[in-house]
Amino acid sequence: MARPSAPCSTARKWPKHFTRTITDGDFTFARNDAANETETRLDGISVLRTPVPQAELEAEATVRSYKALSTVERAFRSCKTVDLEVRPVFHWNEDRVRAHVFLCLLAYHLEWHMRQALTPILFDDHDRTAAEAQRVSPVRKAQVSPAARREAAGKRTDDGYPVHSFRTLLADLATVTRNTVRFDRGLCATVPATPTAFQQHAFDLVGIVPAADL
């Protein structure tokens, strides 16, 4: 015998839009105009409720906090699959699983700070103040700043550097090498590769000085 499927969301919602009468030999229904009119007035309206007092979190701040959930979701996706790949976990010991997750979160903490410092050469909007000034209301769709639009159109920063995503930037920086040259009689020297002008600019943004010896 086939197992009945669960009722869909539409099946659970339609009764409030109709009145119905069921008898032993008949079934009739009609549109519930009063209920439909009420629903029509609320179309496109969302209500946010919070237990935080208004003195601590005003209406606009509540909306911004709610919309900031997308940032949390992107961070979760970055940790889980895109950048850090916290899954799958090939550990069976509880302590090792906790250590694995801790290192992934620590890595994302480092990535977050790197993104903040490297924003001028990333597609991320680095002029948030100008972008926010363009929004009439926090309910409206977020806008990008003029600087971000210029970067997206020309793929160049205002300083003439190429604009990267975080992943392509790391791929570019990965070409900076540190070579060990060995000579006769056991002599050796460490020779770091000379960064390009763009790579040096990226290092300057995060405050890194590549060292020959570690």
C-alpha cells in the first residue's frame, strides 16, 4: 500500500480563502471575500518582532539586523564548502572533531580580517558609507557605492590595480615563492621571489612583509 504524501503548504493555506459546506450528499464552497480582502491589504508586508526594547534596538536597526542574516549565511557557506570545507569530517574521535571545527572557525576569523583589510582590491564594496547614504529606507534593496560600480564595470580600482574575488586574489598571491638554493660544500641561500606591484600592494594592505627566513 502506497504511503500518503504529506499535505503541501498550499493545501494548508487555501481553507481561509473559501467557505465550504459538506453534507451527506453534497459539497459546496464559495470565496471568502472578507478574508481575501484582508489578505490583499497585507500582500507584500512583513512584520518583524523582537524582544529587545525599542530603546536598545530601534525599528531601522531591527531591519538592518534581520537583513544581516545574509552575511551569517554566507559565512556559514564559506566555512562549510566554498573556502574552508569544514565538511566532510574524516575524524572519529570527539576531541579531533572539535579540534577540526575549531581550526576551521579560526581560519574563517583570519579570512574575515583579511577581507576587511583587502576590501579596496576586492569586489566587496569598500565604501559602505556612500552605499548606505543612497538608501532611502533600510527596507529598500541595498545599493552599492559609486566606487564599487566603477570597479565592477572596469575591473580596476581607482588606483589602477586589478579587482579580484577573494579566491582569485589568493591564487595570485600563491605565486609568491621562497626558494632555497644549494651550493657546493653545504652552502645554501634562501631567495624569495620579488612580488609584483599588485602583490606588494596586497601585502601592504594586510601589513605583511615577506621574509626570506622563517
